[in-house]
Amino acid sequence: MLAAVVVILSAAGNLPAQEQSKPETVASAAAAPVPTPAPAPIKANFNFKNAQPSSILEGLEQLYGVPFVPEVQLTERITISSGQPITLAEAIQLLDSTLRRQGATVRMEGGAVRIMPLSLATTRVEMITLKYADPANVATIIEKLFQSRDMLSESDRKSMNTLSQMLSGADKERLATLSSKIQITAVPYPRLKAVVLRAPDAIIGTIREFIINELDKPEQTAAATEQATPPAPPQPQKTRIYKLNYVPASHVV
């Protein structure tokens, strides 16, 4: 055992005295795995001249390996050039500045590049004061309508149909928001009997109108229903006179 220790120390004879006294520490540090460096971001060089927007999105999708999802109709041809190899983030910024002329904006969300109407990308926060409805109930309904549309109850579906008609009455762009992943949140504020609504600027007015006209209604209690219903009129009584031939009348009464 002693010979083995001497061999290890002699092999480390060129080390300082402090390091020679801790051979196990030196061995464990040397065995530590080297971290793998993160892969470099993909860079691509592109040059589109007077091209259809759909062709440009398909080309960028092939270059960067990320889906480009258009949620707005783009009709004008586009000329866009990177000038040099650029990253995906730089390409999104360049495409965004180009498409803003057509009223669209570009965002990276959930592993995909979304091309959406510029009016829907601008959100606004508004506090809606309620008269009758419970703020928690109203907030829950709004959240379910815009985030869990596949699991709506029958009453919620009626509300969704009403809201769809209101949005379609405004314009097609607002109706399209029902099928897209828009960040709409409603937070109850019971102390002020209100709901704090965050929604795109293009549809927040319609949602406010829906809350006030469809959800903020007084609840009719059973007592109120009984008071509102007039009592039924008394049924008329019929009187008949019978002539007795054999039994005295006092025995019948």
C-alpha cells in the first residue's frame, strides 16, 4: 500500500506541495465532463424581388426550418433582401418592417412565426364596471370563450354564437379572431365590482359591449318571480238547489 502511494506522489512530483497533498481532488477535477457548446443560430441569405408574399413565406420556412403562419391576407408583391446571412430574429424584424405597409406584423410565438393583422397585435387594458353580474363569473366566461372553445357548455355556446354575430357584424377581420390564438384575458376585481379586460384594440370594444349587454344582467330570484306573477283569479262557484221528497233538509246538511 505504501509503494502505491509513493508512486502517485512521485508522478506528481512537479506539482506544488499544496496540490501534492490532495491527489484525489486533482483526479476528480480532471475527470469532469466538458460542457457541449450550444449550436450556433442558423443564418441565411435571401433576395426576393417583386415576389408573392406566399412564396416569400415558403422560402423563409425552408431556409430557417420554422413554420411561417399567415393569419391575414397579403395581396401586394414584396421586394425584400437580407444583404448578408442573417439570423431568424433578424429576418423576422426585416419582414415585419416590410409587411407593416400592408397592415400586418410578424411575431415569433410558440415555435412558429405568425403574420397577423397589425390592429390585433396592439392590445389595450380596460376596466369594465358591472352593475349586477359577479366579476368572477364574467371573467370565467370570457376566458372559456376565447381559450377553451372546444369544451364549452350549452349556455356558453349560446354566448359564443352571440359574440360571433357581434364580431361578424363589425368586419371579417374581427370574426377571424375567433379561430386564432389571441391573448385575451379577463381578471375579476371584486372590490370595485369590475373586470379588467386585456384584448386587441380592434375587438375590445365589441367584447365590452358583449359583457355589458349579454352578461351583466340582473338575476331573477324565486321571490322576485312570485311577486312579478299576478295571482290567479278565483274560480267561480256554482249553486244548485235540490228539492227533497222524503228526507228532511236538516239531515242532509
